[in-house]
Amino acid sequence: MNILILGSGGREHAFAYKIKQSRLCKNLYVAPGNSGTREIATNLQIPLDQFNLVAEAIKNYKISMVIVGPEIPLVNGLKDFIASHKELKDTIVIGPNKHAAQLEGSKDFAKDFLNRHNIPTASHRTFTAKTIKAAFSYIDSMTPPYVLKADGLAAGKGVLIIDNPDEAKTELNEMLVKSKFGEASKSVVIEEFLDGIELSCFAITDGKDYKLLPSAKDYKRIGEGDTGLNTGGMGAVSPPTFLTEDFFRKVEKKVIQPTIDGLIKDNINYQGFIFFGLIKVNGEPYVIEYNVRMGDPESEVVLPRIKSDLLELLFSVSNGELSNHQIVIDDKKAATVFLVSGGYPEQYEKGKEIYGLDTISDSILFHAGAKYENGKVKTNGGRVIAVTSMGDSIKKAISKSYESINKIKFDKMNYRKDIGFDL
Ligand code: AMP
Ligand code: GLY
């Protein structure tokens, strides 16, 4: 089978790494990919917002399955676009259609879904410019901090957590009236603040049944001790050590199973990954968000722990035979540490040569913002390379990653030295 993976980050390199191991994979393509995927697959220079070019590639390269890494093509209806082409109707797309992808593409849609199916989540109300006065009263009725969320996709920047009510109202006005996040903040969800520890859980569904994938915790802040600005993710571990069996049973019973049942009840046809962004408050799980894809950097620790054939799993999803599939998870724990460009998540430089990559044997290097140029691998983004290691304990896995990092160098390289500090 010929497989096409869409995306260019560490997550997509991790997918490529696993798919490449499958006996079912003949030719592997990644669009647009990076210097890491280039080593194990053929990169195709296709911008992901040009669906007609994706369709062309599916025809030209006789692609049987498309695995969509990031959310934007799904939210914009890539699956529907492919299904609407007669010659492409047999192409398998791993990821939901446009309607179902609103679980990530619209916070209001997700909150309605959660409430309709009695899945625990922060209480909320949704407002538009027309109802801004009611929104101000709602803020006055709440205890701080105030959580304001742009309804639509805002490149991970659409959530504001504010302590002061006047500041919250000013920001709300910026979002609703002054279009701070463009279309994405035409409506805003205001919700109750939940204080707890966050974790990422994952399932895959064929629309009837589901299988659980390993869980993870990501480290989002730039600075040690979880301080400073938010990033795309500075590292991750799997499994999170605080995820006891007892708590996970609660997650499955109160969140995962009701989500799958809810999709069926609502007639929402869903084949693909579901990412549950959870927060544990007083021993109970609450849903912070749904994502309709795998996480990044979570994929860099979750996918290497799947021992069974990932492509077989994905085919069982497309056939509606997931219930017959046996997924085998490695007992080994995994950790990843992201090497980032100095200055990220604010301004940073690109094009720095990366040294030492071929000296690494104890870790897996998942390239992200890295490109191949004239025989060299160079930095090409904020998050450059995820250094993943496996071990009998999270601690051992983390130490291995740090040992590997000692052999890698680029100008202004930065990384967090405390991944897993809290476990
Ligand atoms: P989201 O885009 O919905 O995942 O929100 C981004 C981040 O904001 C989350 O990862 C949480 O750290 C935080 N957050 C979102 N909603 C809440 C909430 N209701 N209470 C506390 N923190 C939240
Ligand atoms: N690590 C969070 C995300 O992928 O959205």
C-alpha cells in the first residue's frame, strides 16, 4: 500500500517512523515533511491548504491511505473534499469529516456535545458581540480567574486566563468587537477555571468501537518549573506516573466511553484519533478540550510505545473492524525533550546547521522544524528536534534523552533541563 502522511512536525515524523516498520507499507510519502521524514520517505512539496494538489498527489502516487497530522485540513473539510471526488472515493482518510472536526474547530460545539452527553467539563456560556453586556454580567457573577476561549482555531493562542474582572472585560471586547483573533473570536466561550493537573489521553475509533492508546503528559511552558510563555510543547512523557489504574478507569467510564456513545447517538460519523485534553481535579477527570488528531509532542512518546503494527490498526479502523484488532503496548516508558531555537516562542533565527545527529544511537530523533539543504540538516522553525528515549522507568528514559542531547549542537540551541521534574 502507498501511504501519504500530511504535516511537517515531529508528530508526522513519528507517524512515518512507525508506518515505515509496517509490512503493509510499500511506498511512503510525507507532505510537506522535513529533514527527518526525508530519510525514510519521499517528501512532497504540497501546501496543505491546497486540497486540489493533495488530490492530485493521491492520484499520481496511487495512495491508498492519507493520515492527516494537524487539525486545520480536517476542520476545513479535507476528508469531505476527497470523498466528493469520484476517482478518490476509495481513498482512506484517517481523521474525521468537517462536521465531526468541529469537536476541535469550535469550542462551543465541543461544549454543547460534552453537556448533551453528561461528560464532565467546566461550566460555561458562549457569547457574541451582540450579547457582550450579558457576558459582562456573567463575568461579574463568576469567581476569578476567568477563562476566555475564542470559539474557533487560533493557532493555540485563543485561550486567555485572566485574574482581574476589568481586564477580562477589556479582553473580551478585543475578542468579540475588535476581532482580536479574526473570525475565530466572533464568538467566545467563557468558562469556570479548573485547578488541577493536566494530562493527554488518546483513543482511536472506527465509529463503532474504540481502542485506547497510551496516555501522556506534555510540558507546554518554555521555562523550567513550568514558567514563562506557552509553547507548542517542550517535552512529554508516557505514561504520566500520576495516572493510576483507578483514575484511568474513571477516565474511560466518564469521558472516553460516553464520547464514543455520544458520537453514535448524534449520528456523527468519526474514524480516527481522538485526543482528550483532561484535567484532574480532586481525583475526578474533566475535559478541557477535544482534539481530532494526535498531539505533538505527545505522538513522539505515544507512537513509539505501540508495539503492534500501526498500519494494521489504521486499516481495521477504515474497515470498521477495530473490535477485532489487538493493539500491543510496550511496557517500556517513553520521554521526549524538544530542542528549540534560542528565542522561541518569540523571535528566533533559522538556518543554523545541526551537528551530532548521526552520533545518536540510544534515542530516536524526531525532526520538526528542521530542513535538509546541500547535504546538511539545518534549523527551520522554533521547535527543531524531539529527542525520544525509552526505558524501564520514566526517569531512565529522560536521562537517556539528556545524554543524547549532550552530543547534539546548533547555534543558540535551547531545551528544558527539567522534563519530568514533577513526576
Ligand atoms: P485549550 O486550548 O482549551 O486546551 O486551552 C489551553 C490551555 O488553557 C489548557 O491546556 C489549560 O492549561 C488552560 N485551560 C483551558 N481551559 C481551562 C479551564 N477551564 N481551567 C483551567 N485551565 C484551563
Ligand atoms: N500537545 C498539545 C497539542 O498537540 O495540541
